[in-house]
Amino acid sequence: MELLITTTFTLPLASTQRVLEFVKAQFGGVASIKTESANTDQSSAILPFRVPFNSLAALLDEKTRAIVDFIVSRNGQFFNDELAALLEIDDQLTSLYLGQLTKKLRKIGTQADGFRGAANWYSKRRSSGRTLLTVRPDVLEIMKATLPKP
């Protein structure tokens, strides 16, 4: 689910093109740019366009972005001790960071009940004395969309 945001700028026509070029350079993927003018005076033109916006990306700080990158690089399956090594913390403390990610996922409307809930965004099971975490496929897709395209 992609969140779309409408933003309106009131600018002189001469500045409008520079603003649109800036937005295209920053975000890419502009769906369309067309000029519609209600009158023949070009001083007020409407330039509609769409910019993809990933709301999870907007909520991530440096550490949670690194966690999302790690999860995506492991295709949604990883061991808890591997995440702890990435974060340079003890294994038991990864729950704090996974909890922060749970809160951010809830803010964008993803069903994430946390470690106590049945509908959590990840599941865990013990395997060979280690804890294997597996991210739900829908959440993994959201995370993939969060990262910049290579």
C-alpha cells in the first residue's frame, strides 16, 4: 500500500519549473506533468504530478534503517544473534530495536501485535540452539520498498 500525499505550492510560473526539476531529481518517478490553465494568462498554471512516498522510510532513523536493510538483505530470515552482532549488542537486547520497528510499522497501518501477539510482523522459532526470525511476506515487501533502488 503506497501512501499518496498531495502538496500544493503557490509559486511564480518561472520558479515552478525549477521546483519540479528538483522534485524529479530527489524522488524520481514523476507520473505526469501537464499544464492546465483555467485562463489564457500563464501566470497561474496547475502542474499536477505524483511523487511516490514511502511512509515507513520517513519514520526510520539510522539504526532502524540499518535493521531494515539487514532484514531485506537476508530476504526476511535471519538469526537473532546475527542481528545482535550487526547492532553490536547482547542477544537479549535485540527486542528493544525490534519493538521500535514494531511501533513504526503500526504507525503506517501494518498489523503488528508485538512479541505477544498472534499477528506479529515476524515469527520466531528455535533452531540448533539459535533463534530464527522470519518476517511476514507483506511486511518484507514494505521494507523492500523502503530501501532505495540500486
